[in-house]
Amino acid sequence: MAVTTEKRTYSVDEFWELCHQTDKRLELIRGELRELTPTGWQHGVVVVNATRLLSNYVLTHRLGIVLGAETGVLLPIGEQDEGQTVRAADVAYVQRERLPQGALPARYADIVPDLVVEVTSPSDTYAMVAEKVNDWLRAGVRMVWVVDTSNRQVSVHRPGQPVRVFGEEDVLSGEDVLPGFACKVSELFAW
Amino acid sequence: MAVATEKRTYTVDEFWELCHQTDKRLELVRGELRELAPANEEHGYVTGQLFLVVTQFVKQRQLGFTFAAETGFVLSEEPATVRAPDFAYVSRDRAPERWSRHFARFVPDVVAEVISPSDTYGEVAQKVQDWLEAGVRVVWVVDPVARTVAVHRPGAAVRVYGEEDTLSGEDVLPGFACKVSEIFAR
């Protein structure tokens, strides 16, 4: 497995401690650390647009919560002798029914979002993005939107369905994951 | 659905006819035409290297057959999807008795796609998903810029191998192993 920053593996608890001793933004992928770099401005704008559009809709209809970038999700996808995985989506929506009663988790939670949005950076390779999407889907995420800032397209991934690609003039729908939600792809890039 | 060259849809037979009336390299994705640009120099070289390494192994052991880039495979009739991978391998068990002079209608065991700089994430992701849905057992996505191979298998985690890693044939091509750097080496 390539593109790791260090060779030793970490448990989720060790990872939590480590994250509080460093300024680095990290993910834990099958026990190994991955470093995340600060993103470019295009990425930043798209993340906020997606967060705002989804959050407005979800709050208005009281459907659940929208998680901001860098929220750690513990993914239930480890094979037997494999390390654990904590990923941070750019935006995630979790429907009310999946949330715990009472307070939200203070740490990383093993609550799998219903919708995940990943915004690509110019430095992202195909493999980096494919790995993320595959992890989210195997963990049980019902829909993943990959927003490609370089060509202003959104790829929609759903388990067992062909990948669909939408251009700027197309409408992105919440389908049965976020019923009633719709926005033009171009709205994600607006400023 | 975006990135189509034309709005009308085609059946596999209509697409076959069209391919013989044009010089364009085309794929058919859920009835819609996609135009393929001629590959760049590096893409052509890497595709050749991969073909050579796997073909040598397969021939020696008489495991099956390998296919060069641009061979059209029918992935589905309705909606009609005909894709041309950069490389394909089919084992003896899954291969037809004799070769047709039409698009291939069997499902390869291994498919490789070599990424071009103009390929978007969405295009590559669509291809990989289509191959896996059709029953391909392993898809290798070769990235000449990152010098990695991403290994996709149905229901399994994507694994990414760098230049110092070894690409294995796993249970699909038992015994096959090559260093990733070998695919990119001159």
C-alpha cells in the first residue's frame, strides 16, 4: 500500500491521542496515517457551498444533521488482521434515525453517514479518490458525490448502480437519500 | 447524464454499423456515444509494457488469452454498453471456442485501464464500475503520472500499489507477480 506517511500502525485511541499532539490534519486508513494538506480556494468554496445548500435543506425539514469538513468517522470496514479506518469527508449528512439519543459524540463516531460529499483537489490522483469512495460505500454510505473542481462535474456513486456524471447545467438530486433536495451543479461552484 | 457526444441512443448493432462508417474511435455507454482521443506517447508505451509482461506469463503457462487496446467488449445489451479497455485477459474457461469478427461478448477476468491526463475522475470511475458490474474479476487502473496501480475487486477495498510494490495476479492469475516499476520502466 503506497502513499502513507509512516510505517507503524495505530489503533483509533492512539490515533485520537496523536491528533491532539500534532498540528497536522490526518486520516487513519487501515491502521496507517495519511496526511491531508491544506486545500486550495476552489475546494474551499465548493465545500462551503455544498455544506450551506445541504444544511439549509436538512435544517428546514428537520431531517438530521450535516457534518462539516474534517469530522472523523470510524468506518466499520476492517478485515480481520487489518487496522482501523477513520476518514473525514468534506461534507456528510446523517439522517435523524441514525443518530444517538441525547448528546452527539465528542470523539470520532462509528455512525455511518447517509450522504458523503468529497471535493477533489488538483493534486488528487484517481486512486486517492477511488479509495475514499470505495471505503465510504463499503461502510454503508448510501450515496457519494465526488465534486471535481477541475472540470466542474459531479460523479454520483450509489451501491450496485452505474456511476453517473453530471455537468454544470444538470440538476443534482437527493434521490431517496435526501428526498426533495435538488440543486444545479453550477450552484456548487458559484461565488 | 453528461459528456456524451450526441443525444440519440444506439443499440449494439447500430453501434457496430456506425463504427464501420467512421474513422473515430468510439465507445457506447448506456446507448450514448463517447469519443476516444488517440492515446499519448507515454500511455501507448505503458499499455504496451503491461500487455507484454502479462502476455509472456499467460502464454508460458497456457492460462488463457490477452487482448490489445481497442478491442470492443459488449458489457450489456440493454442499455447498450460497448467499451474498449486498454488491456484484457480471459482465462481458458471463460474464453469462447473460436474468435468472432464482431465485438467480444465474453467477460474478461482482468481489465486494465491506463489513465491519460485528460481523463476525468468521473470517466475512469464509470469505466471501473461498469467492468466490475459486468463480472470482471479484477480491474487494474494504471496511472503513469502517479506511477501507481489501483486494484479494484468486487466488494473489496481498493488497494493502491506504488513503484516499489509488487502487483500480484492473486487468485485470478495465480503465480503472476511484477514490480509496478517494471510497467513504467524503459
